[in-house]
Amino acid sequence: MLKTQFLPFYDSWVPHGKPMMLGETGATTDQATYLAQLTAVLPVTFPDVHAVLYYDSKSTSDWTLVDTPGQLGFTQFVTMGQTPYFGFPFVGS
């Protein structure tokens, strides 16, 4: 799903040769799985994406990034940020 979700954006902007950021992405359920998938898919499929802005809000739905029993979204977000892929200098640059 992530590939089809972000592919149009990526294909439009990758020719510009600049690092990219995913803005306002998130999950209302199973945040940890969603973020783990981002951690795995971004370096392989979208190597020019080097930042992720998580939409942490209560608006039309509750997007709040939390750690609760059985839901370790915040912990997974921290883990994702600690991977070498999101370090500086960017891997592959």
C-alpha cells in the first residue's frame, strides 16, 4: 500500500534531484506497523525521501502518536528516526 500511496508524489519530484520529505502522514490504528513499514520501504523504494513529518493531531480522527498497551506508535517513530537512513549525512548522498 505504501508504494502506491507515495509513488505519484515520488515520481513527480525525484527528477529535481533534491532530498524529499513526507509531510502529514500518519495512522489512526496500528501506528507501529505503519511506521515499521515506512522504515523498511523508504530506503529501498523511495531513497530520496529523508524526512517524515507525522501528523500528530486530533482532528477528523485521532492521529495522536502514542504508546499504550499493544500500541507502540511513538516508540516505533523514535526507532525509525534512529536508523542510519535518517541520519546525516544522508545515506546515498
